[in-house]
Amino acid sequence: MAEQAIQTPTPNIALINLDELRLVINEMVNSCIEKYIEKNKEDNLFTIAKAAEMLGVDKSTLHRWDKEGTLEKVHIGGKVRIRESDIKRILGQRKNKALEQ
């Protein structure tokens, strides 16, 4: 039985100089910033305490919801905020559930 050679794909590596690398990184960072600004441009942000009060839940519930993906905490510096759109969405879901019963 003849042995078959295993061929691995050759990685596609481009050689760039330091200035080109800086340019690529700068473009990627700017793109991420623009996406973040677009996503949050018309959304008020509330503290965990205020959001918990508005939703009538404990602050620990907001942390759990963040882990479960029900809402997404926004980190700004060392502070954490909750988007108004998430609060409104959760309140709307609760209202819909109440109407269904």
C-alpha cells in the first residue's frame, strides 16, 4: 500500500512594513468606533441602579440578564450603563405578556 503525503495549506501571509501596519490598525479601530457610535447615537444610557428601578427589578437581575443576553451592558471607562432601548424592549415584552393573559 502506497503512503499518501498529507498536504497542509500554505498560509497566506502578506509582508507589510510598520507604516502599513499602523494604517491597517488605524482603519480597523476607526471602523469599530464608527459602528459603536452608530449603534448608540440615539440611545440614552442609565446607571444600573436607575435601570433596575425603571424595570422594577434588583440590580443582580440586570447582571444576570446581561450574562443571558437579555440585555447588553455598555462599559464606558470604568462605569456600566444600560441602554434605554433595552429597557423599553423589556418593558414592552412584559406588557405584551400581561395582555396575553
